[in-house]
Amino acid sequence: MDNVTEIIKLAEIRLKEAKVLFDNQLYDGCIYLAGYSVELMLKAKIAQLLDVDDLFVTFDSRVLRPFKVHNLEDLLLYSGLYKEVAESEDETFYGYWSLLVSRWSEHLRYEKCGTCDMVNASELLTAIEDNQNGILQWIKEKF
């Protein structure tokens, strides 16, 4: 992954994959990948903010630690967008963000199969992909 455009493309692919999983009633995987779409979009914003061609550049054979982070609130802070979310007056968007951070973490991969259901997956997909107030659309507008 060597640039912002590639990271954004990966984010969009992860969301498409999440939707395929949803359509096939694989809700655990759907939620897991959908959350990664937001993580990647935030990392693309960080790469843009830092003006680096490769966000995952290595020094002494290791990736810089801040970019191994999966915590969405940490990434939001690193992206320079934390204050905008915290002060958002858009109740729908803020509700979507709150839903996402309360239901997603990279640790979902360790949860028992069947932990996530159709309702939770549907709500999370809506929060992420809503064209008017969704999280991905909101982040894209910041580029």
C-alpha cells in the first residue's frame, strides 16, 4: 500500500466484502470487515495529513507503531478529525459514530460464531455507508 488512493480503494473493497457477507447471512464477518473499512479510511486521511506516500513505512524493519492501531477513536484523533466528531451537531452522524465505536473492534475476530445478528449488522452497515450522514461519506468529504 503506497498511497492514499490505494488505501481508500481498500476501504471501499472491505465495505463491498462486508455487504457480500451480509447478503449471505454471515453477520460476524460482515461487521468485522465493515469496521475495517472505516479504519482504512481514517488511515488514508492520516497519510494525507502527514503527506506521506507510504503510511506503513518501516524503520529498522518495523512498521511505525501508531499505524498498527485499530482503535477507531485513536485513529480519529491522529487523522485530525476528532474535534469535528466530538463537536458535531449532526445527531444522525454522531449517533452513527457512537454506534460504530460501541459495536466494533478488531477483537471481534475472537468472538464466538453467531455473536452478531442481522439487525446489528444492518445498523452498522447503514451507519457506515449512508450516503447522506454515513461515516465513510463524511470522512471522504474531508479529503
